[in-house]
Amino acid sequence: MGIKDFIKSQFIEVIEWTDSSMDTIVYRFPVMNKEIKMGAMLTVRESQVAIFVNQGQFADVYTPGLYELSTNNMPIMSKLKAWKYGFNSPFKAEVYFVNTKQFIDQKWGTQSPVPMMDPQFGQIEVRARGTYSFRVSNPVDFMREVFGTKDSLRADEISAQLRSYIIQYMKDTMAESKMSFFELQSNLIEFSDLVKEKLAVKLTPMGLEMSNMAIEDFSMPDELMAAYREGSKYNLVGGYDRYVKNETLKALNTAAANEGGGMAGIGATVGAGAIFGNMLNQNLSANTAPQTVLCPHCRASISPQSRFCSSCGKPI
């Protein structure tokens, strides 16, 4: 390699980034010990922003387009390096590409149940799950507040933090809305929008935007849902007492049918009806029986089951 080729290899003449990973948010262009040649070509593609950093300070920011680097289109860098007009020497700087596209179909869910006060069930614990999409809305703020000094940053490296924010603000919104469990289930879109609005207060200073946040489902513990369904079944037939009577009548009729046809079956059915009638009478008696009665001799209050008066001793 000749001296000209060696010198040429020490200068960076083309700066660009093509993302093949599809999940990289920030990528640092590999400068190493090379210098950027004044007049080098910078290509910034759609959904990208290029940021030049000089000795730890943010300098010029480039939106999508093709640029020939010069002091004319590097005003901040020119000021930081104290370049005079027309200075044409190679320079050192760090170049970061920030991906501003939406990172879609990110999953979130509650790892542990979330407590809530329900007007129907009282204190219960629910779970929730859904999806979200986010993007970098302000690359400089994002670099300053989130990225730091790494070589690159992937979406999955901040997804855990974003999920924790979603759950945190979902809890706050649940408490403030005072919605019941079934109201939450029937207003998923509206409730998701409320949570998204609260998230914006947290994410905007970080240079991030939650472009979409969806709650797909709320669920309560299986045993509580089973109890609710059982109660609903009773309500459909007129209450628990009516349910028990219906089930008893069906069981007795089934037993009567199993006795066989003819007079035996009729007799069994009549017997079943009599038994059921007695059960109804017993239920009514149990509900209306007095707790005490008066002795016919001395008029003292005694138990209805007493055979002798506990006051005068005479038989009842």
C-alpha cells in the first residue's frame, strides 16, 4: 500500500448506517482512531437522525438527507473547534445515529396481581396484559437522559423500564377512576388512553413517546370468577332458594322416573311431590317458627319444644 493509500485510509470519507437488526435504537459510527475528512459525505436515511459529539458535547444534528460536511453546515462544531471560515482540516468527532421509527408490538403484563377496590367484590387482585409501541421523539434529550456513553442501544434494553412505567401509571389511573372490574373490562380503549396520557408526563422529558398503548385484558383470580359465575347462575333462576328448590324437584322427578313405568312410577312421582311439599312446608316453618311461646297455665315464656313449663312445672 502506497503512502497516498495509507493517508486516505486514515480519513473517513463516507458516514452512514443501515440497520439490519430492526431493533437498534442508537448506533455509534465506528470512528476509532480515524479522523473525519472535511468534505466527507454524510447520509441520513428516513427515520434516522445523526448527532455529532465533540469532546462529550452535543454538536450538530442532521435530519434525513445527504450532506457534504463543511464549516458551512457544521455551525456548532465550527464554534466548538474554533475553526476559522474556510478551514479544511480533518477532525475528530463521535457520530451517533438515532433510530426514530416506531418500535411496535412490544408486550407487557403484570408479573404479580394488582390490588384494587371493587364496589361489588370489595378488595380484589387483578392481572392485566397488552401491547405498546414507542419511538424516540427528541434524539438529543434521549441521548442525554437515557443512552449515556454506550456503543449502541437495543429496544429490549429499555423495555423492562417501560413496562414498569406502564404498570405504575395503570395502578394510579385505576385508583383515581374508581371503576369496577367490569367497567374496566368494558372500557379498555378509554382506560388505555388515560394511562397513555399519564405516561407522556414521564416519557417526554426522556425524549420518548408512547405512540400506542393498549390494554388487551383484565382478569381476576379463577376462584373469584368461579364464584361470580355461580352467583350469576342463581340470579338467573330467581335467587339461591329458588335454585335449590328447582334442583331438588328435578332430582326427585328423576328418582321417580327411575322407579319404572305404570302405577309404580305414578306412585313414586306422587310420593316425590309429597316429599317436596313437606320440604317446602319445613322451609316455611323454619323461617316463620316463633322463638318462644306462652305457658297456658302461668303465661310464662317457654321454648316451643318444652313438654313442661319451666316456671310452674305443669305439662304443656
